[in-house]
Amino acid sequence: MEQKTRVALVTGAAQGIGASVTRVLAEEGRVAALDRNAERLEATARELRAHGLDVTAFAVDVSDRQAVESTIELVERELGPIAVLANVAGILRVSPVLSITDEDWAATFAVNTQGVFHVSRAVAQRMVPRRTGVIVTVGSNASGVPRIGMAAYAASKAASAMFTKCLGLELAPHGIRCNIVSPGSTDTAMQRALWTDEQGGQAVIAGTLESFRLGIPLGRIASADDIAEAVRFLASDRARHITLHDLCVDGGATLGA
């Protein structure tokens, strides 16, 4: 991302990790910020523009294939060729497997897995003729470690991670790199929605035997910027020989497993 003219596209850009990724990539070039929450997205883009960053908002639901196709076409026409894609959009529906609804299961995969597929395919089809590009999918450390009440989320993230690796293998001959950043617990609205009281953060750091969940060895919950900086690195030329890699950013919570 050393060239200021490069265009990056970020999904889930309205808040949380997506907003932080949008900011750090906008410090390197132009960013097309995508999210289905049009109002919050525009507020985020407006705030970043106020700081001199080149961010354009595009309201779109990544689970809608046709909407994604038309939006990618519009982005390339208005901003230029997409050099970097950051798949950040994601949702979390917490429920035990025996009681999760079909609707919650389908909605989770529609965004977390199908959304990654829709956007990645549309962008990669345009990157291939140019023989350059980077795709980074923000996954989760839950994709490799079972979590109680998070089967849909964990399975959808595992699917998107393996999809990204397979895509990277197919695109490597075209000079296109594909990697995953897998956060652990990160201080976002999604994380805080899981807390029952103001001590929720400390409970996450400590871990819980009842839910078979280890704590965080580094003793802190990640900030959204911690994840964004990992994305920035993988999107840069400093990572030019890294592809098919899953970078876990969880303070050691999964013990490197």
C-alpha cells in the first residue's frame, strides 16, 4: 500500500474492526467503504473525510450477489481499479446448536461466508487481468477452536477462511495474494453485546472453565486498531511473499493451536 493512488475496498466499514481497517487503509490511499447500514456508514466516512482521508461510502448488503456486482463495477468506474480488498463484514448470532433457528443459521452464513465469496469473486475477476492485487479476509480464532453457543459463527468463519486459502492458491499464478487475519476477543460492539455487566471484559481475559474457554495470556482485549494494523501489513508490499496465511491476533488465547 505504498502508492497513494491505490484503491482499497473494505466491507463492514461502518463500525468496529471495519471502520478501523477503513481508516488505516485510507492513510495509504483511497478507500471504498461498504456496509449495509447506510446511515452509520456515511457518518463514519464523513468523520474520516474530516481528517483529510479519501473515503467514499457505498451502501450494499454483501449477501446480495447482484448488488455486490453492481457496486464493484461502480467503485472501479468512480475510484479506479481495486488493488486491495478487505473482507470485514460479519454478524454474530449466539445460540446453542439445539435451539438455533434456521433463519439465524442462514443469516450468519449469508454474510460471513457467502458475502466473502460474492465480494472476493467480483473483485478477483477484475484483479486477474491486471495480474496484481491483495485480498485479506478478517476471520476469527473461533474458526479453529470450538465455542459454546457460537457454532454458526465459528463454522461460517472456518468456511470463509478455507475459501480464502483456496482462492489464494488459484490466484497465486496471477500475482494475487490472499490471506486471513483471525482476531480473538476484540473491543467492539459485537464483543460488548456478549457481556452481562461492566466486568465482562475482565471475564474474557480471565477465561471461564464452564464454557471451556481459555483466557488471554497477554492480559488484554484487542482493540480494533490491533486487527486493522495486521490487515495493513498483509495488504502492504512488506508482505509481498506472504499468501495462504492465517495470522491469528488474539493475545495468545488459542495457544497458537
